[in-house]
Amino acid sequence: MAGIGSMIGAGINIVPFALQRTVPGIGDQVLVAYLLAAIPAVLAALCYAALGSAMPRAGGSYVYASRALGPLPGFIASFSQWVGLCMAIGVVAYLIPPFVRDVARAGQWDALVTWLDTPSIRLALAIALVWGFVYVNVRGVTSVTRTLVPLVILMFLSAGVVIVVGFSHSPAEYIAQHSLSRTLRPESTGSWSVIPPAAAILFSSFIGFDAIAQAGGEARDPERTIPLAVLLTLVSVGLFYFIFTAAVYHAVPWSYVAYAATQGDVTAPGLLAPLVSPTLAVIMVAGGAIALIKDLPGMILGVSRLCFAWADDGVFPTQISRIHPQHRTPHIALIVSALLATASIIGGHLADDFFVGVDILVTAMLVNFLVMAIAVLVIHRTNPALSSRMRVLQGQTARTAIGIPAVLLLSALLIVQLWRDLTNTAMAWYLHPTLVWIAVMAIGLLIYRRETNALRRRGVDLRAITRMLPAE
């Protein structure tokens, strides 16, 4: 549930359709781009599953990379992940008020629609959502579970309505019934060259399974359940993504989606709403809102454990590793993560473009997954004791067969992502996701250097610390 809750949200209800604006010419090749994006995601998930089976501890990716490659690569990979996911939390929170507004619009509650359309109200609600789920997380994993499970069930039920509606109608029917032919552009699908950059963006839809690894030993029988949950989550969510997106494009002409994307934000429920009764429209749009809301508790859980793991090893201010005396949760790490997510909300509000946050997430997580793949390839040499604990990809042949393609494909997607961003001259420099990511990473590395220098002056051997697993 934590993995599903962190994966399905904006990635399915918005990104496959807003993609028509972000990658002009993708046309009817969205599903092809999804399949391409799924390949490196599966390879990355196998790497996570293998490392998680050997090192089930809080901080997941930091523990994996620091124990396989050393403290600096571990910090770079996990800090990149932390930055990307905190930005994503901000993006998700900022997108929730418009979905709630659309529910009100479908229910013809005009006063509520006007109120939710107020920019200051949207900003305040987004920030309140983040801090509300911080409170849920402070109360513990059980509190998160009780919040998350009902939301995931409701999301799947409402998404089922979207799928049935999509496959029950055709593009010709959509055009004929709703007089949309005047908005359909005659352009054809672009060349195959647009598929890799589209796949790089859609890769963000598969990010979230890594949240499972961050809680580490808080799971039951983590050596078995963490890798199993990672793989089950990715397979089930990947199939769901493909069916859901295919259903929407089955009913709505891609050329109309492309047109609507240039006019404003587009969502799956909003595109299909004209085909159904007001009651079903409310159910579908409410399902989209639930899909976004349930992203937050699991993502906040994951990012806080990264902060905790750094501080516990001493590579970040140790105050962040404090545990709440009553609830036994890393409350300071939760607050620090929420502060960056809040900054993401404010930044997206000022820039009026949530896709900047999505692009930062993609860049950050591609770096993280790339380091995880390298860790799988070399851990048998760098840390044989932990390598022998792996229950997934136990032999070096299997690790090589997964690790090398993962490194190659993730590197290719990262290059495509960076090239697409840095060659875009239409944006101010501070709106380039790559430059924002570099700036935040530089700040993190300065903090890392200060803390590790302090450790060195006290005679602490950081490499010796990162040779062993943290205490449970």
C-alpha cells in the first residue's frame, strides 16, 4: 500500500495527458513511451529489491549505496532522491485543490468553485495538506497505514469507473456527441525521436516504489517483504497505468487532448466527464483527488527516513535523528522534509508551472536509480558480507544481467532528460530543473562536508561506520 500510495497520483491522472504540451508531437505514441519508460523502471526495481533484501534498514537508498560504494556516493544518491521526492510532495499537494475544485464544479457548487479558484486559498490548502500528513506520520506507521489503505481502495474503485467509461466510448462518438471537431488539429503524430524524451518524463510515473525501502526494519520480516512488495507494486501499478491511459485515449482523440493541454491543465477525469452523468463525473473527479491525496502520507514517510539515516551516521546534523519520545518516529526529519516540500509548493505557485517540479523529480531519481544499479554490480567486491545476505539476484551472473542494462538505460534517459532541459532557451535560467537540482545538491554537499569534517576531527572513521548496517 505504501508503494502504490506513492506511485499512483499525478503520474496517471495528469502527466500522460499534459505530456502532449510538454513533448509536442508525441500524439498517439504515449503508450509506446510508457512501455519504454517501464523497462528501466523494472530494472531499477530489481536493484532495489536485491539491495533491500540484504539491508532492511531505515533510510533505504542511503544505506544501500553507502554500504556498497561509500558514504559520499550514498549521500549523493539519497540526497538527490530526497530533493526529488520533496519537490514531488509539493507538486502533488499543489495539484490537489484544483481537483477538489473540479469536484465542486461537477456538483455545481459554484460558491465553493470560486473560493477554491482563489490563488491564495490554493496555496494555503496545499501547505495545510503537507503539514496535516506530517502530523499523521509523527503519530507512527500504524497511523499512516490506517490513513493510506482506505484511500488506496477508494482510488482503485473510482479509477475503475474511468477505465469502464473510456473503453465504452470511441473518439468518433466523443466528437459527434460533444461537437469538438472544431478544436481538433489536423496535425499528425510526430517522429519517433519524440518518444525518448516522453519516456523520460513518464518514468516519473514509476517513481514511488522506492518509498517501500525507506521504512526498512519498520516492516515485518523485512528481508522478505520489502523486495516482494517492491516487485508486486511495480508490476501491478505498471499494468494499471497502461490500462488506465489506454482507456482515456480510447475515448478521447489525442489531437483534442493536445489542444486542451495548450489551453490549461488537463486531467483524465476532466477529459471524460462530458461522456457521463453529473454523478459519475463527480465520482471520477473525486477519485482523481483521492489519488493525489493518498500520495502524501507514504511519500512523507519515505523522505523522512532518508534524513534520519544521514543524521544517524553523522553525515548530517545529528539533531535530525531525534526520535519522538511518545510516538517513536523521526519527527525532526519529518519537519525538515516538509519544509522543503513547502518551498516546492511556493516555488510552483510563483512559477505557475508544476512541471518544473516533475522534471526535478525525474532528474533526481534517475541519478538515484543509476547509483543503485552500480551498487548491485560492485557490492560483491566492496562489501562481501552484505552481498552474501541478498535473497534477490543472489548470483553475480544475475546481478550483471540486470545491473548493466539498468546502468545503460538509466544513463540514456538521464542524458535525454538533461539535454531536453538545457537546450530549452524559452525559460529563465532559474526555471531550468537541472540548474535548480544542481543548486540544491550543492547546498547538501556543503552540509555533508561540514559534518564529515567534524567527524574526522573527533577521530570517527566514517568508512568503518558505513561498512556495517545501522542498528535496527
